[in-house]
Amino acid sequence: MSGTSLDAVDAVIVDISADSCRLVGARSHTIEADLKQEIVSLCSPGKNELYRTKTLDRKLGQLFAQAAQDLLDCSGIRRKQITAIGSHGQTIRHSPDSSPRFSIQIGDPHTIAEQTGILTVADFRQRDLAAGGQGAPLLPLFHKAYLLKQAKSLCVINIGGMANISALIDTNKQLVGYDTGPGNVLLDHWIDHHKQLRYDKNGAWAASGKVIPELLSNFLSDSYFELPPPKSTGRERFNRHWLDDRITLFERGGNAGTVTPQDIQCTLTELTAQSIVNSIIRHTQATTLIVCGGGAKNAYLIKRIEAYAQRKNKTMKIKRSDDFGLPADWVEAMGFAWFAHRTLNSLYSSAASVTGASHNCILGSIHAGSSGLTPLQFSPNTRPT
């Protein structure tokens, strides 16, 4: 899969049984700068969109197929040992509040199935949207199965381009989850713009700056942060235009030339940290925060999340998903392998309590491999959720 951060294609091999989801192999395939720019350009309206979308759809399908093949080659796993590929694709538009609502992921699954010869499950968000849901986030159900268990004291924070949380609430331990706002997306854009770097390693550049309270307040005033769940968001809302508009407004208020780029990076880090913690405080009873996703590697961001969380509740502590058996870097990709497994076993993968759909949905479309469907041994065994 490739997330909102657009840093790489993550490919994993997962062994799924009734009570475990074990990582067998993993590999990250870099998305080149020119291809990343093509993707970013389709995340907002522009010229000749249909042609550009379908061309990029096929290109990404080829890239995803190559990522799968490279992983097989380096792990020593044979193609016939793989039951299926679960491909999330690359989101270029997510509009869950439009009428009708829609979400577009590209990375042609027909191409993946054709080039690899492996049955491919894709289009995971469409059925939930058709049932009146947001189509996102989907990972909370996976988090519940392998990280949350039945404990209301736990909350999973997945920090990708966007950040989302998963937790159990109420006496019935109902699953709740939603996007809290930007995760890495604005941080990555800002450091790329000023230093031509793909990301802020360990948050070192942000740590060299200082928070600008007035600008942080402006960032946090966005109405998205006050919306009740279910809700989801993406680059359509939190993007360079959103950031540029707020910085321009700040500078016109007599602040031009008073702050450095690293001060803004520091303030963006605080935006991510505070919007995550505010959501946890508002909607969960959690005291242990389990972090996963690419943002888990940003030491300064994690430090700020922990500091702000303990300011709100001194009993709060942070752990990595690795402590619970799921490697933080690969949780999201593992989740979509699990979703493919559930699709093939006629089990739902979207939780209505999370997305707002009218019912829990079996997700995905199935694209036959070179041997069709007959060789696949679908197992009814899966972890109860």
C-alpha cells in the first residue's frame, strides 16, 4: 500500500491464523519524486484529469506489482505460497461528505493480478461508502483484533500522512475510530519545500525551532477538529494551500519576518500532537497510547504527544505497537493483508460504529490470478472481533 504521506510503497507478507497475524517479510519501495508529484497533482482539481488519472492508475498498478514481486524475491517465498494480494492503492480524492460521497484509489488491481499471477483484492473503501459510511478509517477493526483486545484503557494512534485513533468506549466496549487531522503530511511538505528532504528525520529540524502560539491557535481553529465522529479527512483539506493561507494570514497580522521555517515546522509538529491528544481526551478513556505508522519514528513528535498528553492526564503513557506484537512500520500494510483475508472468508472489515455506515460491510473486489480462484484454500479460521 501507499499512504497519504507518499513516501513509499509498503509491501508485506503476512501469515494469518485464527489467533495471530505474523509478519513474514517486509520491504519498502521508494516512490520517485516525479511520480510523487504526479500523484500530488491529482489530489486537487486540475486539467485533463481523466487521462492523467487512468495513466497513473496503470503506472501505479505496475509499481505495486513490482513491489510485490521484489518482496517475494528477497524473502524466498514462492508465488504459489501466497493466497492473495490485498492492495489498498493510492488515494487521490476522498470526499465522504459530498453527495454522493466518494473516494478514489488508484493502482490498477487488474495489472497487479496480471503481472504477478496472484489473486488480488482491492477497492476496500467503496462498499462502506455505498452503505452510507465515510469509507475511512478502516484500520480500527484490525487494531481492535490485535492491539486493543478488550481494554478501554488502550488507544491506538496511527500516524501516517493523516493521523487516526482507535479505541473502545462505553460499557459495551464499542469500537470508535476516526481521523484526528494531519499527521506527517504538512511536516513532510514543509521540509521538502525548504530543505528538499522527504521527511524530518527524528523531528530534528522541528526540535530546533520554537512553537508560535498565535499560529498554532490559527491552525487548531479549523472546524474539522470540532466535528464529531464519524469523520475522515485527507490532502483535499490539509494541504500546502491550507498551510500557505494560514501563514499568509499570520504574516499580514504584522508578523512577517518574525519567525523561521523551523519555527513553523515546530508549530506543525505541535498541531499534530495536540490534535491527536485532544481527540483522545474528548472521546476515549484511554491512559495507554499505542503508536504505530511512519510518524512513530519521529522522536520529537512522540515526545510532544507524550508531553501534551501528560499535561492533560498525568497517568497517560506511550508505547509502540511493537510492544504488542505488531511492528510499528508495517501495521497499516498488515491490516490490508488481513482485510483481504477477511474478504475471501466473507467476513466484514468495516465497523459501522467507526465509519457511520448503515451496517458492517464485507469489503473489496476480487481480481483472479493466473489460476483463477480454484487453487485458493480459503480458511474459515480468523481471529474473532
